[in-house]
Amino acid sequence: MTKPYFSQIPDIAYVDRTKGEKTISSFKNVKNLFKRAYLRQDIFEDLTYFTKYKVIGDERPDNIAEKFYQDSTLDWIILLANNITNIQTEWPMSEQSYHNFLVDKYGTEDEEVVLPRSLFDYIVYNLDDSNKTNPCKILSTYKTTPVNVKQRHLTGGNVLIKCGTEEKLQEVHHYECSGVKNSIGTIIVEDGLHVPVGFAVTYFDAALGNSVNATNITTPITNLEYENEIQDAKRNIYVLKQEYLSVIFNDLEEIMEYKKGSTQYVNETLKIAENIRLYSN
């Protein structure tokens, strides 16, 4: 079993800023977090060194390191192979964390609001179909004050509407083009391109000898589909093949070692920072 990642980071003697410390020449050894491991460019850019993998469920980097290397402390290898520096934002969320994220971003799980009958009728009878199915969004536009459940029995003519997370997740986030090709298969508009609602394109098809007007080529993407796509993309990672671990270990030693003659060098595992501590009279 190799040494844990942080135990291999060299130290830097930094001026002691502990409250109450009076000695101007006092230093403390701390880990030099500016020293960061990385994969050599020739390895990072060569897919033959890696195995494609899809993160399953709530798997963490240490779980995957255990699965591939039988050593959970090599989780840092998993992160390096995917250039991940912030696991909170660059790694797929756990099921519970993802649920909490959706609730936090798109509203409470069960939010009941009451619309005045006049506003409800306006939504149902006067707006187009896309807005009829989205009364919660209309509500926010009109800034109607919600009436609590007890009061609504005393304020006749109101309509109860549930505006929970599920409804908001089904709202349209954006539209994507379903792709357009000419008669010989040449791409005119790429599939998945973000486009406005009702997007259409006219192009000249040389094989047909005439212009073609492509309509009905947009697909609505809901908020839930949008968020799921982001999470799914994070699940596709690369795992360094086990036979190349020794190369990474050797490189790590080289990267983390201070070189003699470098600025503020003390030894291979320690350098000293400048003392910039100032005192006021």
C-alpha cells in the first residue's frame, strides 16, 4: 500500500501567526498545498493508459480506487486522471445530495398556493397552451400573495394549486434542435444545438436542386432533463490502468521534491517562506 497523498506533500516553514505569538523568528511547518500532483502530458493525452468507466450510484473516488487498485487511499489517482480539483462540483452527487440540490434550486417539495378565481380563469381561458400548463410560473409573474389553507375556506372564489418541485422540474429549461441533414446526409444543423422555440432553417439542397424549409425540428428539454444530463456527464470518467501506477508514483516523488538551489530551499521536503511579519508600536 502506497503512502496517502497528503503525506507526500512537502512542508513549508511559514511565519507563525498564532494569536499571542510574540517571537518574530517563530515559524511553523505546514503542508505546501501549492505543490500539486499531475499526470504527465504524454500519459494524460493517451487513452491507451486508461479504462473508461461510468460511476455507479453513490460511488466515491475511494470506492473506485478500491475496485480497480484494491487500495482506497489511491482515490487521488482517480481524481488526477480526470483533472478534478473540486470534488464538490466536479464529481456526481449522491442520490440524497442530488435530491436536496433539486429541492433547493427548484422550490419546496410541497408548496400550496391559492389563486384568485379571476386570475385562474385568465390562465385557463386566455393564455396559450404552454402557459396554461404552467400556472406556478404565471403566479410568480403576478406576485399574487398566497392564502393559507385555513383562510381559503373563508375567502370564497379561490382556487388551490400545488406548485411543488415536481411541477417546476417539468418546466422547459431550453429547446434543442433534433438535427438537420440534407438528402445525402450532410449535416446542416447539428443535433443538440440550443435554439429558440419554433426554430426553423431554410437551406439549398444541391442534390435535389431546390431549397428546403426544415420545420418542427425543436425538442423541449425540461429542467429535470437538463440537470440529469449534467450529472450523467460527470459519471463518465477515465481510470488509469493499474500497470501504470508505478510510473505515477515515481513522477510524484519527482514533482514533490524540492530541488537544491531553489529559492528558500532547506532540504528535499522543506523550504522556508519569507518572514513578512510586521509589528506596530
